[in-house]
Amino acid sequence: MECRIGVISGDGIGPEIIAEAKKVLNKIGETCGHTFHYEDILMGGCSIDATGEPLTEEAIAAAKASDAVLMGSIGGNTSTSPWYRLPPEKRPEAGLLRLRKSLNLFANLRPAYLYEELKAACPLKEEVIGDGFDMMIMRELTGGLYFGERRTEETDGVLTATDTLTYNEHEIRRIAKRGFDIAMKRRKKVTSVDKANVLDSSRLWRRVVEEVAKDYPQVSYEHMLVDNCAMQLVRDPGQFDVILTENMFGDILSDEASMVTGSIGMLASASLNDTKFGLYEPSGGSAPDIAGKGIANPIATILSAAMMLRYTFDLDAEAEAIESAVKQVLREGYRTIDLMPQEAAGVTQVGTAEMGDLIAARV
Ligand code: NAD
């Protein structure tokens, strides 16, 4: 198969982790007879430095011309980087929001899976972890508070800031369908998360999810208030299969879910639209505190590449080969620094490139 992949290396650890994902993809290409054509696309701080814009029209066109986009991460230290002295619409993250909107990437999937070998890195007590957990957070990505109208006004010397949270029924229905479709391929349970005791947008969310649920009689579903869900994620994470939620709640809950897996360096993500196209990226940011040191964990990016093979190219066996290689490397005791347990007996610390080599060798 010929695959055209747009590659956004981005900032901070982005180029380091992308190099390892390409290493693993190339090994898949050699072994399984696929050709991956990469086209570099500028976005984020590096694009600001090169063009003055976090995302140019040319970059959007290049992304649209690709079958899928694999991304590292963008952004810098938000306190010290000059990129954050620019107006909000010129900052690195504005590029990503614009790309998501331009490509209509409304469905964000983030798996949170506890590897047996990483149970020690999970901050929860053993009796809470139980048999582990395996959930998928399905977050709406192009609506809600992050895309609503916003303004800051001064009246009689008092500053007032306003952000608006808007959803229409079509936006809710299409993400709910995606959530139930994914649940059909998993353990057939959807937890729809909202704040329906306070927000109108959540009450509409609940109504539409109930309508969609009627088309999926095999899927059991429940509604949960977002504050309760935040609590349940650390009290009994094993209860969740698919968590379906709106943009801001999903942003916060997916980071919480990532923390209970032990490291943000393990979490892949996919952002999808109505076609086979997807943007695949690790859940973490550009980690400016460790950039350039060769110690970042590349696994989330490698697993994002596996999601790309599965969801865009329908190469399920190849995706599984990558996932198995990751498990094997962990079983053999190799860890990047973020995964190092306090008791280091039986484990070997490796850097970013070595982790990529080990996984590629086991594909
Ligand atoms: P971050 O995720 O970059 O870092 C948080 C902590 O996790 C840091 O201690 C970091 O070292 C660690 N970490 C993250 N990824 C890691 C990895 N692969 N291996 C080992 N450790 C890892 O979050 P932050 O510090 O809040 O944000 C830094 C920058 O990243 C900001 O500019 C932010 O806007 C941006 N950001 C970008 C994205 C994206 O590109 N999609 C997402 C989140 C944050």
C-alpha cells in the first residue's frame, strides 16, 4: 500500500518522538511491503519563527493533500517563550485549533489503558486498580467553549470576560454516533458525561445521546455528571469502556485518565472527521522541560502511528504488530525515565532513540 503521510514534527520534544515513530513505521513498511511517503508540514512555534504564522494556508493545503497527518507536539514554555507574548491568534496552539477546524476533525479518541508491566507507575492503590482498566475517551473537538464567541470588555473601569458554550444537535449527534460505533467494537458500554444539572448545552447533549442510543440496542449507556466522572476515574476506573463527552470536559478528563495510566508519555490519540482522514498525535505536549535531552518517551507517538494504520489505512494487523512490540519491550523491562519505578530492580532505563530501536526491532 502507498500511504501519504503529512508529518508535523512541531516544537520541543516533537521532532525527537516523531523520528522514532517514523523508524517503527519504516520497519512495518519493510516487513509488510507498504511505502510511507512523508511530507513535512510546519505548524506551531517553528512555523511562527519561519513564516510569522502558527499555520499557513500552504500547510493546511499540504495536510488536506495527505491521507493522514502524524504529529509530534507544538508549543513552548508558556511563561518564558516569546511565542506567548504574541496575540492569542498568533500563538502556537492557534495553529492546532485552526487545523482541527479546517479539517473538520470533530472526534477525538484517546485510549487510556493500563499495561500490566506499568501497574507500579499507576498512582492509584492496588485495590482500586483491580484487574486494570482499558477505556476510550471520545471527546467532541470542534465545538463548545473553545470555539464559541469570546470577548473582554471594560465597563465603568471593570473588566469582564465572556466565553460562550454552544452546541447544536447535529454536532452532538455525529459525535454520539461515533462513540456508540466505537463501543460496538469494544465492551459495548457508553458513559455520556455532561453537566445537565446546570447547563442547557448539557441538557441538549443528554437528549440527543438518548435518541442516538435507541439505534444501538446492544450498547448499554448511562449519563454521568462531569464532577462525578472526575471522581469515579480515580475511585473505580475499571467501570469505564467508552466515555463520550464534549470538548472542555473531555480535555480535562482525558488528562486525568492519562495520569492514572502512569505516564502521559504512553497515551496515543486520533482526531477524525467523516472520512478516513485522521490527525494522529500523542496526548502530551511539547515538554519543553526535557526537550533536546533525548529522554522523552516516544511510545505515545509510536502508538498514535499504530492508530493511524488502523483507522486511516485499515491495516489492523500492522497496528497490532506495533502494539505487541510495545508490550514486549515493556515486558523485557525497558523504560524511559518517566516510567522508571522507585524500585529499579529488573528494569533498564533507555533514552528516546533506544526505545524506538527496541520497538522497531520487535515489530
Ligand atoms: P506537557 O505535556 O508538555 O508536559 C507535562 C509534563 O509531562 C512535563 O513534565 C513533561 O516533561 C512530561 N511529558 C510530556 N510528554 C512526555 C513524554 N513524551 N515523555 C516524558 N515526559 C513527558 O504539558 P505542558 O508543560 O503543560 O505544556 C508544554 C507546552 O506544550 C505548552 O506550550 C502547551 O501549550 C503545549 N501543548 C501542546 C499540545 C499539543 O501539541 N497537542 C498538547 C498539550 C500541551
